[in-house]
Amino acid sequence: MSKSIIYGVDVQFGDCDPAGIVFFPNFSRWMDAASHHYFTACGLVPWRAMAELPGCVGAPLLEIHTRFHIAATYGERIEIHSRIEEWRGKVFIQGHRVMRGDDLICEGRETRALCVRDDSGKLKAVPVPEFIRSACA
């Protein structure tokens, strides 16, 4: 089981559609930010500064699934609870639960690959090193 890290978001007027409900793509944007926050909150340096993994560019998104339960609106404080659900060699599954207090707003699952830039400049997925897995445990 991995750590669960919380990323807070204050919903702004511009995050909402004309009906005053958070426009759904913003949840993907916030989950992406929560993903990056997760690793630094686990004590890791930003991907591009990782000396132990030369050429690291990060963990690009390969797939995302989102399920919405209730709406959120302007002026609310929401929290994104993130954790690693599964490590799979070169990819990992990260889960996010968007909460307002005890209310579940939506859930998201992301599949990401850990990538480096090789000598030719191309991106390639590499196995997730043990030091990253350990930091998240």
C-alpha cells in the first residue's frame, strides 16, 4: 500500500461553466497537478532534477478514467487524495479521490509510464526504480 497524499484546490469562478458547476476537464487538470505533487510530497525531487535517473522527463499520462458522483462549484475547497494503486514494471496506476469534506465528488485512475530521453532524443519508458517505489511506500 502506498502513501495517500492530499492536494488542495480552491475552486475559482473561471473553473466553472455558465451553470456554476466545475467544468469537467478541470478535474483532469487538478488530478495531473496532484500527481506531480504526490511525488514531491513523498520526498522526491522534481522529475527533471532526478540525478539518479539521468534524462528523466517524468511520467506522462497514458490513460485516464474518471467517474463523477456529485458537482462542485465556485468558492468551495476540494481535496484530491492520491496514492499509487499498482506498480507494473515501467508503468504505474495512480488513483485520485476528489473530496469535499466527507463527500466524494469524483474518482480518477491514471496509467503513467516513467520516461527518460535517450541519446537520440526520443522518449522511452524505463522500469520504475526501487528508490521511487520506496519513497511512496
